[in-house]
Amino acid sequence: MAVSAKLCRLCTVPGVGPVTAGAIMAFAPDLRTFASGRNFAAWLGLVPKQRSTGGKSRLGSMSKMGQSDSRKLLVVGAMSRIRWVVRKGVLPDNWLGRMMARRPRMVVAVPLANEMPRTIWAMMTREEDYRLA
């Protein structure tokens, strides 16, 4: 598949524009090298450290390590999506609306930015277009 087709596919994800799509295509290795979307988000530095032993999963603190340029662009895209939702009216029936009812906008931006690389990973590894859930 041509690079321009991949960029166009990435731009269909809400909150991902041409600059973010270009940064992900430029900096990230082939997304098939990651076992899951969580591993891709961890490579970007958007999920907490996971320390697991004996079947107990313990999440540590958020690390600022990872690909900082792409991470910052994903957070900016998440804030853009949040502003759009606020302007159009919050829908309390989805998880974003419920979260915005309880938390400040910047706190909601990080989980939303964490969701976007997982969606991107699923789209690019399956070679599918974005579809609304």
C-alpha cells in the first residue's frame, strides 16, 4: 500500500490530522512489530509502567519516555476532539461523555490520546478503514 493511502487512512481517525499521521508514519516502526495496541501506546509513552508478578497486575507511574513528538501531537488531537464534543454538546451515553461529566478536560485528554494509538494499531495491522463503534 502506498504511503499516501496510509496517511489518508490515518487521517480518518477523529483527532488525528495530517501532521499527526505524518509523524506516526515517520517515527514509528512497522506497526506489525508490536504485539498489541497497548504495546504501541506504551512505546509512545501514553500508558503507565506495568509491573506484574504472580498474577497480580500492578500499574506504576506514567513515564515520559517514548516518542515524545507523536505523543504530544496525539494529546493535542485529543484536546481538539474534546473541544469539538463540548461545542456540539456532550453525549452522556458514550464513555467520553461520562468521563467529561466527572473529570476536567485535560485529565480526559490523556485516556483519549491513549485510545487513538490503539485504534491506529488495529486499523493499520488489519488494513481496514476507521469505522465508528
